[in-house]
Amino acid sequence: MIRAGRRHLVRTLADIAAQLGIAEQTLLNSARHQAPGFPAPLGAGRTRLYDGEQVDAYLAGRPVPQLPAADDDEDLLDRQEAAALRGEPLSVWDRRRKDPAVREHVVVVGGVEHWPRRIIREYTPAPRRGTSGGGGGRPAGAGDQVPRDQLPQRVAQLLNDNPALTAADVADGLGVHRNTATAALVQCRAERMADLMEQRAVTAAEAAAALGYPAGHTRRASVHAEAVLRGRRARPYLAAVGKALHARGWRATSTPPDVQHPEDDLCVAALTLDAPQAPAPALVWSERHGWRTGVAAGSGEVARFAFREAEVRGCTLDVVRTWRCPAHETAGTAALAEAPAQEHEEQVRTRLEELLRDAVGDHPDVRVSRSTVEGQAHKVLVHRSAAADLVIVGARRRQGHFGLQLGRVAHTLLYHARCPVAVVPQRV
């Protein structure tokens, strides 16, 4: 667990490797982080996090200080620790953490979700509503009732009327999924808090109090507001880099990149290098790692991205390959269709194994579930998204064309998936 007040000290293996001036893989291969006396990880999850004060002491040859021993309501616990605190199986907590009452308090540190001890201890599951009654949020099986581009404005109106607004209120009032409501509410609160922090030079907690937001509802928004503020301060620098790359002839325009926040406490931006003479497809900046080169992505890159995400999240990767056999759809009898269909599915399975071979070797600890499903890809994946935390698909970027060419599958998922969607560029 991360003891209260020590979140800013947390370091990942990548951070420690950078501190040592070596690559993360070099650190893993050397097993230096497993040497006697090296500080113990802060949790039992697959993604190892460490206390920076302890790491600094160890690397400097000083005695490693002990972490506070007393429990605090503001301690941050990961999913394994949360399940243990409640005396529940991990699978039960994995369901509970999707409840908006829990989700709006999540704090992502080093790519790992944590929750305050108080929230975990005090959480009481809402009673199940009868299937015949009029439940809140969107109807089962239906899409969100408010278009995504209109959602921020609608949430802002609700927040104007009720500063103590909850994600459940948004879901019930607008007919959207609870996860959608939580993300929109956190974003709206964070933007307003960042505005006030910038204008009055106050802390996130002071901004939340001034806006009338209950302290128990703003933990995640406070983290996000601080990231929003850092992103705004980075804009002039990123704009200057964009202009320099345009002047160098590597970008078609000098438009500055948008700062994105894939995690509440992280700022990233991407500059597409769309000129023919550019040395790489893109440059990606993050405040944690600086500048990196975006590589050209084919199907193998999509697979590697998916494996990396599954490894960070500590979850099972469900790889789905759809197929359709014309003979199966047009033949006059089932007997004529059965053999071609079986042969076609076997070919798809073989191609799927070839696609995953390198990624499986690079990430041996990731649990993989393989599925070959007959049907239309966009329909199959939308259906599967209801039980997923993230759907990952590819999109083509053709040489000489500006931007991505979204196919039917990616386009449908972006509008109708019931979870977040990651679109990985593929240069062809």
C-alpha cells in the first residue's frame, strides 16, 4: 500500500532505471531490484511500485528508512489489498471497483489503480434493482442517450445546479453509463478547479472548497486538476516544438498538439510527423518520460500495445479474431458449408497464433484468452466491450494521406463501445 501523504514519492521500475541511467529491461535483467536489502515493493501486484525515499537511501548506501506502521484513512490500497481489507475474493472486488461510488475515488499511481482505505472500508454495495422496475442510467443493451460531444456541456449544467453532484446523479439524469458519467464529472470538476487554481494560486483542495464540492467527492478530480494545470503550463513549450518541426519540414502544419490525460496524474501529447521525409511517424511526449519516437505500427504493433496494457493492468488479455466464410452463408445445405467453414476457421486460428507469437514471448506473464468468432467484427467487438475494461483496435495511416483512415470497426467502436477504446495507428 501507499501510506498517506507519500503518493508523490512513488516510483516505478522505469523511474528507478532512469535514475540509474540504464534501460528498464537492463534493470530487469540484472535483477538489481531483487538484491538483498533493496526496498520491498509497495504492493503485491504485477506492476511493482517503490517508495522513492527508501530507494534513494538504498542507492546512496544509507540505511533504508521504515515506512509508517500505523494505518490511516488516507492510505492508498491496490486491488489485492482492497479485497483483503474487505475479506472478499479478488474477483468480488474487481466487480465492486466498477461501481461509481468506488470508481470516482480511484487514484491511479504508476499505472496501478488504488483507493483510499476509508472508501474501501465504508463502501456498501447498492441493493440490486428488480429487472421489471425502471432502473437508473441507460437501459440495458442501449447506447448512451446523450452524444459524447454534448456530454461535457450537459454535465456542466447539472454541476452548476448542484455542486454536490454524483456520478449516479449524472447517469440517472442523462441516461448514460455509470463509467461515462464518472469520467465526465471528474473532467468537468477538474477543469473548473484548475481554472481557480490558476487564477488565485490556491491548492486543489482550496479550489474544491471554494466551488462547493464535497471533499469526499473530489479526490480523483483534485489529482486530475493538478495534471490539467501542468498540461497548460507545458503548452507553450509543445507549441514551440511543433513550430520547429514544421520549419524543419517534418510536419505539414505548425498546429500545436493537444495535451491528453490517459491517467488522472499524467500529461502526454503527440506530434504527427506527416511529411514524406520525416524520420518517424510521430513524436510522443510525456512529463514522465520526455520525448519518444512513435514507431510505424502494423498488426504486430497492435498486439504488442495490447500485451503491454494487459501487463500494466494485471488483467487477462482477450484476443478476438472474427471471420466470415462466404460458402457458409450462401451454400444451399449445411453439409456443403460445414467443411469450408471449418477449414476457414482453422486458417484464422493459425494466423492468430502467428500474430501473437512474438508478443507472447516478450510478455510471458500475461494471461491470454484466444477466441475465433464467426460474424461481423464491429458487432462482435461491441458486444464483447460490455465485459471489457478497454478495447484495442488498429487504424490505417496511408503514406501521403493526412491523419488516420478509420474503418468501419474502429468507427463503430468509438461511438458504441461500452468501455474505453484505444486506436493504434498502422502505417500501410
